[in-house]
Amino acid sequence: MPMYQQGNSCCSEHALQNGEVDPAVKALEARQDEIMRKLYELKAAVEGLSKTVTTPDADLDLTVSSSLCTQSISAATFQGTTDLDALLGKDQGALRDIVINANPAQPPLTLLVLHSLLSQRYRVLSSVHVHSSVASVSPQLLSCLGPRHADSYARHLFQLGFTLIWKDVPKLQMKFSIRNMCPIEGEANVARFLFKLLAPYPNDPALATLVDQWVDVAFFQLAEGSAKEHAAVLRALNSALGRNPWVVGPEFSLADIACYCCMLSSGSAPSAPANVQRWVKSCENLGHFSPAKGLVQ
Amino acid sequence: MTKEEVQGAAEEDQQVQSKKGLKKQQKEAEKAAKKAEKQAKLAAEQQGSEEDDFSKDRYGVSAMVQSQQKLDRTLTRVQDLTTERADQLIWLRARVHTSRAKGKQCFLVLRQQQFNVQALVAVGDRASKQMVKFAANVTKESIVDVEAVVRKVEQKIESCTQQDVELHIERIFVISQAEPRLPLQLDDAVRAEGEGEEEGRATVNQDTRLDNRVIDLRTTTSQAVFRLQSGVCQLFRDTLTNKGFVEIQTPKIISAASEGGANVFTVSYFKTSAYLAQSPQLYKQMCICADFDKVFCVGPVFRAEDSNTHRHLTEFVGLDIEMAFNYHYHEVIDSITDTMVQIFKGLQDNFQTEIQTVNKQFPSEPFKFLEPTLRLEYKEGVAMLREAGVEMGDEEDLSTPNEKLLGRLVKEKYDTDFYVLDKYPLAVRPFYTMPDPNDPKYSNSYDMFMRGEEILSGAQRVHDAQLLTERAIHHQIDLEKIKAYIDSFRYGAPPHGGGGIGLERVCMLYLGLHNVRQTSMFPRDPKRLTP
């Protein structure tokens, strides 16, 4: 689409003797500005649509102006309903606060992504604390959950609390209800719990198990494994992605989040095979992964 | 009678006389001989002992120091006796903690505040038998000046703080002698309760300690506790000063009870009566109305509460804060909690020696906290308690056992010993507390807890004279008694809030101790007025 350059030639030619511009000219210019703006918007919309065609499940490219984005991304991404009361217990009239204790040496990228998704779905009060067992933490880690919500002085206005504590712990740990729940350990397990607050696992038990299997592969082999293991996983990913747009099938799932984040933290993304690279781009187009990417850079 | 007879009689007399005389003389001679013998023996002995005591001028009881002379002698601190000083000849002044003779040697432990070191006097070319005997007989707690060589030891001396060296004494003088019978033994005073029971050894109970506080305060544990307390005060002042606060002094003799009539001490004031201040509340607020913006004060607080608990004193040191804020009282909470966090960090970084010393006698978990400080709403606290099985109303105040239970639940979930509970129900707070704008059942007030026990009660204050009057009437308070207080808000008052902590309670809870008398030097409670 050819772009029209805005020229100033109209003004000078039609300037009246006393230096003022003819109001008729002004009106014309205003209409021209309006048309230019609409053209820009249209261009952006077409670009977004083109990405949608190539990237399954992408509503709109989030790099485009946010004024075009009227629908919550995750609502479209995840089908199926979840019931907070069923998962977290009856609402006692006070904030339900999820506490995550993480070691600053191993930031939990998947949980940051899930936090961002949760924040779009629910009213989430996010806080970051540093435990006295840790001397100090980088400013990036302190602001990894995004800017403080304007209403954070009124805790009861929120549906869910997400409290991240940087602490000297050997393994990542999540605590919610002291009475009814034992702590959950390990990033993979916490990720599974948090994901269920967004959307249920696939109904098909085989598919659900496949998601879990990929999550395990991501955490045990991609994040922690040797170079050989990385290569093997990437090959497996490549063949899986040859058949489907997403790791487990036609639907975006926790497996995609886990694989993307573990690849990011192990640094194997640049050397990945073709299908994997394409899938990485698709993931990024969804826009959920910016918190994770921001931390690794 | 003839001349010869008279002569004979005289001669007889003389003979009789000389017999008596002889006897007398003999007796005297015997006496003199005995005396001479005794003297000779004594002289011989003395000569003998003087001959043996070649170190006569290296020990003894010094004359009382009345500043007879100004000696330019450097005394080394026991704390500084490390292997770096090996083979140096030093002087030091310390207390004799223990001394015991063992054959030709005498072992002493010399103590200086939190530190102690092993020392020995051995019979040799420097020290005589008499000197060793003298050293063994110096009474416990006596203050001595000692000149000694610092020597490295092969095996660590576990029972002393200075484990790598010992002192070989060359000279020892008693500067101040202690009476032989001590009201309590320091070793017993430092012994942990459990250890005492196990080994069947004595420990000292609290009343004995408090009655003989001067000696009890000499223990390594007490020295550590009060050094840490001094640190808390210092950190409080420094942190607030850096935040732009001004330190103020408020009067303690006041005309009207500030918090409520019941728990106040009355003093006679010339022809009338006055009261001892229960808190600097009124004056802190007046300073804010006087445009000091942010103030703090450190001073005594008097509460005539007849409570004999582990955490109540009738007189304690209050550390109080008050500040004007811009739009929301959370600005005040943030300031107070940040100050507390700076204090905790300062103690963690600079007072580890003291914390470890206290833990030896009173073991406890190290103090944990979050930065920024955890703030939960009252409703959340109630929800957590109800989940744990406690039945309570929405607007009910927290009882002490519930506070402790909530502290444990918060510790379990967030792993912090310090947190803020915000938005208390209005009904349980003083009349000058600002009500919540959105929910009349609640208020803009907060409590802070350490290890599950309350250390601070604070709030946004009512700064409007009319609302203040309404609230006072609602609480059935005699307006005449608080007229001066209400008047302070009539000529423009900024929105403000604050809170106060008790120094003794904060120290007790930080160290994990169980009785506030352990952190008060000369505690005052309903049963104790002296020392």
C-alpha cells in the first residue's frame, strides 16, 4: 500500500496577506490528517491479520497499537472454564494469596509467563519481596511482575494474590492454604497448578499425559540437561512441530510455555531447527512471553 | 650477839638474798633466752621466706587508686588477644572470673565484658611459690592489673572466647578486691536452663538476678543484650534522621490522662495533682500541627497496669514516630516498616557477635523478615484464623492467643517474623483513630507484630476538630478533659499518622527471649521498684 507523505506546500501557497491561514485550508488539513491516521490503522490491522494467518491462535499481534486490542488475549487463547472457588477453596471475603518462594539464582520463567496470563484473566495483586536470607537482588528481579497496581493499597479489591518472595531456597516452593494444602515444590509442579487456574487440562487423558510429558522433558532435559540432551529434545520438538502448530497439537498448552521458557533459559533457541524456530516466533507473537524474555536479556 | 654473829647473820641474809636473786635471775634469763630464741627463729624464718620470695614486688594488693600518679601505660583489651599478639608482653585490667591452684601452677580465667581468656602463673624463675599462692587466693570478681606474655596454644581453649592464646603472668596486682561471698555465681547466671537441669548444676532465678542486678549485668549474656539494645536505639535514630525526621522531647508530667483514665500514675504537683505520661501521643500530634512534618521521640512511658506478665513493665522506653502524609496513610506505614527493616538489617550485619552470645544461653531461631514488609488486611487475618478453626466475629479484637496463632500461621505461609495487620475494626480502636472512608466498620489503623506479639499500634489520626469531637462523644469521653487536645486541630492541621514501639519488647522479641525483664536494665513492674 503506497504511503502518502504529508506536504506543507498547501499552507504556504494559500497563506493570506496577514500571515494567517485560510480556515478552509485548515479544515482540509484536518481531513488529511484524519485520513492519514485511518490509513495507518488499516495498515496495522492488515499486518496483524497476516500474522494471524501464519500464527495459529494469535488474535492480534501485540506489537501493534494496543488501542486495537479490545479482547483479553487469554480468554481467546484458552477455551474451557475454570472456577476459582473450586480450585482454591471458598472465598472467605479476603484476598486469596498465592505465595511463591524462588531462588534469585534461578528465576522461574514459566511462572512469570503464567502470572502475566493470570493477570489478564483475573484481578491479580502482585507483590515482590526479598527475604532476609538473601543479601540483595537485582532491580530486574524486583520488578519482574510488572508495575505496581494503582489499587494495591486495597487488597480486598483483588480476586487473587501473587506474592513472589526471593529467598535462599534449594527448590522453588509454592504455599497457599496452610491448613488445607501442603507446599508444592518444583517449578514444573507449580506451573501445573497455576495453569489450572487459567484453563483445564485437555479432556483426553492421552493428550493430558502428553502435555505433562513435555513439561517434564522441558524441565529435566532442556533446562538442566547436557548439550546432547538439548539436541535430542530439539530434534523431538522439531518433529512434533512438523505435524502440529503447537507442541501437543492444534491447541496452545502448558507444554508450549514450558518448552519455550526452558529453551530460553538454556540458551538453545538460536541454534534450533526450522520448525522450532517458526514455533518460537509464533509463541512470541502471542505476546505472553515478554516477561520471560525481558528477564533473560 | 658478837660481831661475828652479826656478820654471820648478815652473810646469811646475803646468802638468802642471793638465792632469791639467783632464782629471779635464772627466771629472767630463761625468759630472755626464750624470747631471744623466738626472735631468732622468727628472724630466721623471715630471712628464710624473704630469701625464697624473689618475686615479692611482682604481686600484691595495690593501694586504692586515688589518682596518685598518672601512668602512661597502655592496657590491652581481652577482645584483642589473638595469635597476632603472640609473644608480646602486655598489660591488661580485667576481672578474675575463676582462679584455682594446681600444684605449682595457678590457672585463672580473666574476664572483660563479653570476652574472657585463660591465664596462668607457674612457679619458675619469674614467679615464686608465694606468688602462685597469692594468685590462687584472689577472690572472684576482683579487678586485677596483669602484666603477661601472650602465648599461642596448640589446642583450642573451648571454654573461653579467646581460644587460640593464653597469658603467662609475670605481674599481678589487685586493684579492687571483691568480698569473698558473692550473692550469685556468674557461671550459674550464664548457664542455660536445660543444661542446669541436666547436669544438676545451679541456675539463677530471675528475682535473685534482679535483686543483685549489678552482678547479673556483668555476665556475657547481659553485656550482649544491652549492647544490642543500644544498637537498636542508635539505628532507630539514624534511620529516621536520614529520612528527614526531627527528634523532639515531650513532657512526661502532664495534666490529663491521654490514653484513658485507668492506667495512669498520679504525682503530687505542688497544691494539685498531675500524671505521668502514658505516651507522647498528644505532643507528637501537636508538633505535626506546629509544622514539624516528621518527628520522633525516645523517652520513658509510664503505664500503671497491674499486669504481671512476661511482656509488661510499668515503665519502659518508648520509640515513637509521627508524620504528616500527602494522600494516604500507607505512606506512614511504609515509612515505619522501612525503618524497622533498616533496624533489623543493621542488627543482622553489625551485632552478630552479640546475637550469638545471647543464643548460647537462650537458643532461638534467627529473626526473619521480608523487604518490603508484608502487609495483610485484618479480614485476611480473620480468614486465616477461621481456617485454622478459631471462631470469631468480623469486628472482634484479636486476643493474645489469637495473635500468637496468627503469627505462627503467617510464619508458616510467608516465613517472616515481622508483619503488619492493616484495617482494624473501628470499634476496638481509640477515639482519635480515623475511620475507613469506604466502610464505617473499619478504620485506618494497623498493628505490627514480631514473632506473633504486638509491638506497635498505630493509625491515621483524626485531624479535624469537629470529627474528633464527634468521635470523643461516641466514646463517652469528657470533652473538658481533652479540650487542649481538640484545640490543637482548630487552626489548620495536616493529615497525619504514626505509631510507637517499646524498646525492651522489640529487643526481647528480636532475640527470641521470653521475658521483657531480661531486656530492661532495672525493670519496673507492679512488684518491683528497686534497684
